[in-house]
Amino acid sequence: MNESIRRLEEKIAYLERHVTEQDKVMLELGEELAALRREVRRWQEQAAGRGAAGPADGPAAEDERPPHY
């Protein structure tokens, strides 16, 4: 009986360590996801600002000939 209790205690210790490691990874992934969302939001705002500025500020239209022609 003593041996089976020892094995159970080892398994519990392993599982507790595993859960702690998973918690750390989940927190890191959550932080990374939040950072990526902020970056995407910033890009969307920049793109929206360029669209409001008009075509003169943006890239040339596809049918417009470059100046070297």
C-alpha cells in the first residue's frame, strides 16, 4: 500500500508541475495575442487614414502610366 501511495504522490506532483507550465504558456500566448491585436488595429487605422487622404497620397492607379514613358 505504501508503494502505491508513493506512486500516486509522484503522479500528482508531475501533473501539478505540468499544469503550472501550461498556465505559464497560456499567459504568454494571451499576451502575444493581445499585442498582435493591437498591432493589427494600428495597421487598420493607418490603412483607413491613407484611404481618407485620397489617391494622390497613395500608390499610383493601375491604369496610370509611370513618368518614364
